[in-house]
Amino acid sequence: MNVAIFVSGSGTNCENLIRHFEHSNFVKCALVISNKPDAFALVRAQRLGVPTEVITKAQLNDPDVMLPLLRSYDISFIVLAGFLPLIPAYLTDAYPRKIINLHPALLPKFGGKGMWGHHVHEAVKAAGEAETGMTVHYVTPVCDGGEIIAQYRIAISPEDTVDDIAEKEHLLEMEYFPKVVEQVLREKFL
């Protein structure tokens, strides 16, 4: 089964997913798509032999561009790993419950428009939270509004900086995100 990974940034989660599945006999990371031509995730994917495509916002919002592109790679499932644009409704309709996202907070807190990356960790710090974590959820046309699949938590202290919080949360992503993706794929396709 072919999976596409959508990215906007450096791609540590993208690389982690590709490496997790590189010897799988049922999942292939077949394509990495980015909305940013300078995203380092594209370099990571290319180094690991995974084809890449760069799309504009207009292309993302055009079913006559995206659906043929995904079909050309025989994509069955989409994983958002730090992809910032909102996924259009036609794509969630074409891939019902077959698009998942990683969010760097414990949804429903700290989700929605503008809540990505450091913005999330800054909000967690400002709120004086005792824990942070990651959420994997299904993608719907509502930003961070889809059903939660899994959450993992980690304690934080008032002394933790925003960077400390980000690092703690990122460790959860590295450990658990590929496992959750694999579990979802096994439940859906095996």
C-alpha cells in the first residue's frame, strides 16, 4: 500500500516514517509532497530514495491537479507530518478517514488556525500547563477538528523553556508517531 507524506518543514517526522517503513512488506512511503520548495523534508526524502513533489496553494486546492497526482503514485493513504495548509474538503472526501495528522499538543487544547510549531509550545508555556503531548487525529475540513486516534503525554515544569517543551514533545513524536501510523494502516488495510 502506497502512502504519501505531506510536509512543510524540516522533515524529522517524515524521515522517521520513511525509515520505519523502509523494510515493510505492506507499506511503502511512495511520495513526499510539500507546499514549500525549500523544505528540508524534500532533501531527506530524496536522500532515502522517495519521490518528491512541490505544490502551490492553488494546486492543493485544485482537484484536477491533486487527484491525478495522487493516483499516479497509487496513493491509498495520506499522512500529514508538519503540513501547514488546510486540507480541502474534496481531498477528505476522496480519502475518507484515510488522512491523518500529527499535532504537537493535546487536542482539543492549543489547536486550530495559527496553532503550529513553536506557536503551540508558546501557548502551552503561557497557559502554565503541567503536561504537554502529541495528538494523532483524522483530518477533516475543520482545522484540528477530526476524531482523535491517539495521544501521548509528558510532564513539563514551570522551569521548562519553550524550547524545552518543544524538545520533550518532539521526543514523543519520534517514538510514537510511526507506531500509530502503522497501527492505523494495519486496522484499515489488513
